[in-house]
Amino acid sequence: MNLNTIENKAQNTSPFEAQAAIFKAFTHPVRLSILELLREGEQCVCHLSACLGQRQAYISQQLIVLRESGLVHDRRDGWNVYYSVVDPLLFEILDDVKVLSGAEPSALPSSPAECTCPRCSTKAGLTNRLSNYRFQEKRNDNY
Ligand SMILES: [Zn+2]
């Protein structure tokens, strides 16, 4: 591709194409669920996958569409890729659409029972340690 082609492409891109890309990103229930989970902040692919009960490969495909539309960006940290929204303004759009659709507020599991992501395993580790501690405390009371 030469420079002329790139320049022509940029000139031919109407603002509507960028807007259409955003609307395209919205046209899938799983992508909307992902955005809903990103309301709570940055999430890794494995966490989104565990919350939505879908394979990571499938979630990654949906995240690519969201990223290409410019709605989310990713950050790599070791083995994990974290996603977050570029502009929280999109949640206002989603809220308006929710009102328009008349749908009940969705209850997504923000802490799935089984998730191996660094944050959940740290939390689970802490919970286990706490319950072990409580268990010991109880036992000590009995003796
Ligand atoms: Zn998790």
C-alpha cells in the first residue's frame, strides 16, 4: 500500500463509519454483557469468561470487535490481558437503551463461583484463610 492509498482511505472515511462501528459493537448480547461487566472497572479475559459462562476464545473474539470499534482498550500483564472502557460515556448510552428496551436491570454475577483470574484467586485465597482461621477459633472455644 503506498502513501496515496492511505491518504485516500483517510479522506474517504466518513464520521458515520466510526459511528457505525460503535453501533455494530452494540449489536450482540454477549458484547453488551461484557460492557456491563466492565462497568466495575478493568477485567481480565478469564474473569469475563467465568462470569458469562463462555469459552475464553469466544469472549476474546467479542472483545476484538469491541476494541476495533474503539470502545475498549487492552493492557497486557504477564499471561493476562485486561480490558477496560475507553470512555465511561458509553454507559450512559447503554442506560438509555435499557430504558428504551424496557428490560429489567440485568443481574450479572460479578464474582463467579469458579474463576482462576489473579484477582479472584487472591480473593478466594483470602476467604479460605479467613474461614480456616475462624474454624480454628471455634475449635479453641470448645476446648
Ligand atoms: Zn476472576
